[in-house]
Amino acid sequence: MIKTVIAGLLTASLVLGCGGGGDAATSTSSTSTSSSNTSSNGASSTGTSSGNTTGGSGTVTSIPTKAGDSYTYSRTDTSAASSTATTYFTTREYNAVNSDGSVSYTETYSSGFLASVTNISTTGAITSTGSVGSSTPTCTFTGVNAASVAPFAVGQSWDNNWTRTCGTTVVTGNNKGSIVGMESVTVPAGTFNAYKEVYTVTTQQTSPSNPTINITSYTCWRDAALRKRVKCEWNYATTAAGSSTQAAVSSSRYELNSYIASASSSSIPSASRFAGSWIGSFNGSDSGTCSNISISTSGSVSGTCVGNLSGTFSVSGTVNSQGVASFSSGTTSNGAVFTGQFPSTVAANGSWSGGPSTGGNWSISHK
């Protein structure tokens, strides 16, 4: 029997942590200042539990988010204790963009984390998160955990309190900051005219009670047209209630590597959006499973599958920036060829053939 099938086919958590928010769909223009680089401080925080102020003048034509749009980032985390740096890729793909401004997106990772789904309300706040294909409980949120929200403007500020509940674990938090100016920022995906956001997220687990307080200080740049963050840098530290001393834990950098925005003519697609671990199955003249498939950030595919007739075999191949997949197993005379398409960053499917009267279908999903 042919060495068949499924041609090789193929978190820390929420990127930017709780309080990242700010990705609700909005109208096609947003308030803004000019594109000159500034760093002047904006309006002071309102100091309320869900208060956001706005400021600035002028308009910037914004590009609406569409279902199927995706943004791929490179992220590097560096340990304060060992200076060890770990770099991986994460992709956010929008599942739904609703007329009321609420959205839902899935995040996948090149390594280390399971795919997750996040729902954002009309106010830009996270309402729930959950891991894909995991028994981990869905987390729900009350209060406002959003940072800046559309319409974005220099001088906008926020000071919001919120609570996150994941099963029996309860965490309270505060998100406080402002948009302090606009700057030109260059990342792998290009050069962007961006709002500069400076804010701090403070959290503490209250059930079961934990005295440790986590403090994450962010500086982020959000493109004025795409309304998405293109770069973030942050430092994570801990302290205890009543203490003025903070212990540094890690620092991180997050940069836009490539993106697909269907309403934009400047999209830069990349195979890196498919990077990570995948599982799947195949059927037809042979059937089985593939539980160890890996896709690299360059689109190379490798792994192993197990067929009812063919036993264990290796697969290898590629997926390109447009999501076109081509894989093979075995040899030219004793193997199979798999072709198909990645219609999204979380699923792919296609057909395989090992010769006359030999073949079938395959499908895989991102872990």
C-alpha cells in the first residue's frame, strides 16, 4: 500500500495580556492628529472605573476590519533572571466582524501555546476567552478592560477596572494609560503612521487569594489607518500589597511581521501565519491520523502520520503565502502526493493520490 497521506499537513496567553482590547470594528474614519512625531502627554486620566476621554482633532481615513483578515506578529520574551530570549510567531485571524462593532478572533502560535478564541464587545473590551480543543475553562470578563478605543486620538486616556473569572480562579485588574502622540514606526511589515499608547495593567488573583500583584508596563504603536497595533514593548514585574519594591520578571517585544487586510491594497501575506503544530486525519483507499505535524515560519511542513494499511510514515512539503499546500510521502514509485488549500489559519483540507484507484481526502486543524 502506498506510504500515504495527508501530506504533512499540517499560549503566555492573550497577546498583550488582559486589557489589550481596542479591536472592535468601527466606522471608516477616526479622529486623529497630524502625522508629525510628538511625545507630548495627553489629557489626564478620568480616574473612574470605566472612564475613557478623547482628544485631538482632524480625521484619518481608516481601513475596516473584515472577517478573514489576519495579522501575524513576531514576539520575543526575555527573562530578567537569565537574559534568555525566546522568539515565536503569533497570528490573530478575525472570525466575525459584526455590524454593532463587536468582533471575534482566533489566535494561533508557532510554538508553546494552544490556539485561543477571544470575543470583543462594542466598547472594545474583552468579554470572553477560551482555548481551542482544550478542557481549560472559558474565561469571562466584567467591567471594562480595554485600553484605547476607536475613535483613536492623541490625548485619549483611560482608567478602567475589571474582573476576569476562569472557573474558580478570579483575577481583578486595572488598565490605566493614554495616547501620548503620533510617531512613524518601522517593523518587518513596513513603516506606519501610528498612535503611541502608554499604559499599565495591574492584576491580582483574589480567589484563591494570592498576595502577589502583577504589573505590566506597555508602550504600543497603533497604525492610524489599520487601527491595529504594529509594535509593542512591555516589562512585566511583581510586587506585594503595601510594598513599593518591584521585582522584574521579563520584558517582551511584539512587531507586525505580515498581514492580510482585505479592504487594503497594501497587505503583505506570509506563510508564517500557518506556523505551529497541527493535527488531522485522512480517508479513502487508506485512512488514519496525523498527530505530529509541524509547519515552520517559512512554510516548510514535516511530520508523521499513521495509516490503517500503510502504518507509520513521514510527510514533507510546503505551504506558500497564499495558503496553497503541496506535500508528499514515501518515494515517487511508492508514495502519495497531497494537495490542498488553507482557507484560514486554523484549518486546511484537500485530496491525496497514490496512483490509479488510490487516493482520498485529508483535513487538518491548528492545535
